[in-house]
Amino acid sequence: MKFLNQHVNPPRLLIFILFCFILLGTFLLKLPIATTHSISWIDALFTAASATTVTGLAVIDTGSSFTLFGEIVILFLIQVGGLGIMSFAVLFFILLGKKISFKERMLIQLALNQTTLGGVIRLVLHLFLFSLIVEGIAVILLAINWVPEFGWWNGIYVSIFHSVSAFNNAGFSIFTNNLMGYVSDPAVNLIISSLFIIGGIGFTVLLDIFQKRQWRNVSLHSKVMIVGTVLFNLFAVLLIFSLEYNNPNTLGNLSASGKILGAFFQGVSPRTAGFNSIDIGSMETSSILFMILLMFIGAGSGSTGGGIKLTTFFVIVLAVISFIKGRDDITVFRRTIDKAIIFRSLAIAMISTFIIFIALFLLNLTERDTPFLHLLFEVVSAFGTVGLSMGVTGSLTSLGKLIIIFVMFIGNIGPLTLAFSLTKNKIIKIKYKLPKEDLLTG
């Protein structure tokens, strides 16, 4: 694992490694044994990028276009992308008995979005063990539901595929209509949604809760993530339920329990996973706009989801509330948030908005026949590595697919990692201050 030296920029190396895995996946998916029919290089690249960045957008149907080998390649890319390429590298070299240097730990810290170097190797091992346990339990529970329907081996395979895809927030399904056929199935809805909610919260939060046990001892990040996830999910479910209740193309024709399950699943899915149990393209415009907001906010830091992250959004909201109240400090759960975190949150939000705007602008040039709202939904879904679509992914031009691939890539590595890869990533401390002067705003 001696691929780092003192002159290497860790963010650049992380981007390079991710890019290499996407290329590897592209070549594997282009092999004749990977597909049931010939696919283009751009479609192979798109599928590999979508799987590695755990997005879930698909230009071709996964279940009918890929053979068992191709689906296993996609599953491997999802697992690697969800848990982190560096996590797999750590596990591999630990098994070989190799020592991991300080600079290599720095790269792992960046990949896992941790604030300190301490315990990152132990965190990786716990992450793998936790993932295997959760995915294994989910496979057993899903198999109980799917083995009677598909048979013994096919039922187990379908359970494994969707368990890995859901826990890693990928949204890939080998069913042609995703999970729309199970909109009223409580077992599938609850198991799949539990997987991507757990994956979206982040392993560090779950480990923190497990170790601290008591709420008052849990870190501020964990408290914000837990409370924020519960509040957002409750509000999203209630809003989707009310907006789609009478829509005959989504929830309108379902039973009372089906409407509740459909609203629940589609309410908790947009911030993290790309699964859908109702037709996204048939949803009300108000629901689509709300889902775009959820996809932009995304999951938690250090999780398998994307977006600007829930904690980033909460910091910005708290900053606005503090400004309105005329307070200089931002406090939450009896803790003060450092101003550096506020600046970082604003930087993440602004860079993300800029990336989405540029991508949307370019897509409006390349996809002139596609409605604006459809393109906006597609871009934000790609940036949030969500994978939901209003049905335009497969009809994108080659240039449009490349734009979406780039957005998925940025959404996975994060806007700040991209920014730091272009700089020396050093904090410049100024020893003097220039005179202050007012600037008219607002």
C-alpha cells in the first residue's frame, strides 16, 4: 500500500482511485459475458459510474440487459463504492499483514469523512463487520418473502442484490419497474427502507450511540443526525401522503394500507436511496419539487448517501435563525457550533448549487426536447447520488450522459474534496487584519 508520498495530494489520489475503479467496471461490463446484448461504451461507463458512486441511475434495464456476471460486477462496484474504496484497501492489506502508514491513514480519514485520524483503522474493521451483519440479516428476511415467489436460488440471489443495493443507498434493482410491484408489500417496504435509512444515517452515528448508550453522552453530530432524520422523514411521509392521496397514477387507487406504505417508502427514499415503489414521473409537480429539495439535502456525513448532507443543511438553517434573532453564536443541544463549520457549510452549499446550475445549463443545450423540470430532477438526483428519475435517463444523448456521469462523480466525492484537489489544501493564517468597512447587502 505504499502508493503515497509526501508530495501527494490525498483528495487528488482519492479521485484518481475512484476514477480507476469506474474504468475497471466499464471494461468488465463491456465484456460479452456481462451482457445479454451488445451495449455501447458510454452505457457501460454510465452504469459503472452509477454503481461505483452508489447512485442508481440506469440508462438500460439492469435485470434484462446484464447477465449474472454483469450483475455481480455491478453488485461489487456498489459494495466498494458504498463502504469506500480505501476501506477495502485497508482490509486487503491488513489480511496481508502490511502496516498502514500515517499518510495512508490520512487518505482513509478523508475517504470516511472523519475529523480525526485516531481509530480510523478500527473504524474500518467495525464498518465491515457491521455491514456484513446488517446485510446478512436483511438477506434472510427478504428471502423469507422472495424464495416462495422466485424459488430457492433465485430468491436468495434477489435478496442479496437488493440488500446490498439498499444498505449502500445505490437504488439499483433487477426488477424492470424497480419496487413498484411491491408498493403494498409491508415486508419489502420496511426491510428495504430500514436498510437505506441505516446506511443514510452513517455508521459513525450508530457506533457512537452503541458505545455511549446514554443520549447526553452522544456527540453533537449524532444528535443532529438522529433528530434531523426523524423530523425530515416524518414531514416527508406526511407531505407525500397528502399530496399524492388522490393521484390515480400513484397512491389514488391503492388501499388505505397501500397508500400509507407507498407514502412512507417514497417519503424516506429521496434523501438517500434511489428505489421507488410508485411512478416518479406521474407524481404531482409539488411532490417532485419537494423531492428535489430532499435529494439536494441528502443523507448524513460519513454515510453511504450523497447530497450536501443533513448536518450541513441544519447548520445553515441555524445560522439564519441566529441572524434573525440577532445572535452572534449558533447553539444547538447546549453546544456552540464553531464559525469554521458555518463557513464550510456555506461553501459546500454554494459549490453544490454552482455545480448543479452548470450541469443543468449544459443539459438544456444538449437535451432540448426534455422538459426543464425533468432535467432538474435528473441533475439533483445525480448530485445527491440518489438515483430516482422521471424517466429521462435512458433517452439522454451521449453528451448528456457524460454530464450526468460527471455530476454523479462529484456528488460521490463531495464538492469540498473536489475543491481541495485543485488546491494545496492548506489553511492560511493571516497575522494581521485589514480595516473593516460596511458592504450593502439584501
